[in-house]
Amino acid sequence: MTDAMRWAGSRFTGADAVDLERLVIASSGDLAYTVGFERSHVGVDGGPRHNMTLRVTHIYRCIDGEWKLVHRHADLPPADPRKNSAR
């Protein structure tokens, strides 16, 4: 684990469970990916716990017969423009 990963992980506290919602799961040969949301109740940088949703993409590679996570990207999803539109 890199120092950057340790630092990023140290910013979050109190997440007892993470709810995973996979929207896309696909593979081709020795590569696969998932796209979806992770929802948890977590504290960030010592602050109070609150609900957090992350939009996540995971890239996997089959190495020596085992699937390994080779890339992860997570960010806060953009606001849903449908919630602010006039009807």
C-alpha cells in the first residue's frame, strides 16, 4: 500500500458497513470492470458521521487465475438535474 492510499484511508472513520449498488458489471478476456455506487455512514477528517454516496469504478485483471483489483476511482456523484427541473 502506498503512502497516498494510507493517507486517503486515514481520513475516513466509523463506516461500519458499505452498501454496494453495481450498475454495470462487464468482462472481456482477462479484464473486467464494475461501475456503481457505494453508500455508507462515515466521518471525514474527524467530523461527525453523515451519509455519503460515492460513484465508483473498479478495474480488475485476471492474474494467475485470480481476479485482482488494479484500479479504483471514486468521487462524489454530480447533482441530479432532474430534481431541480420545472415540470
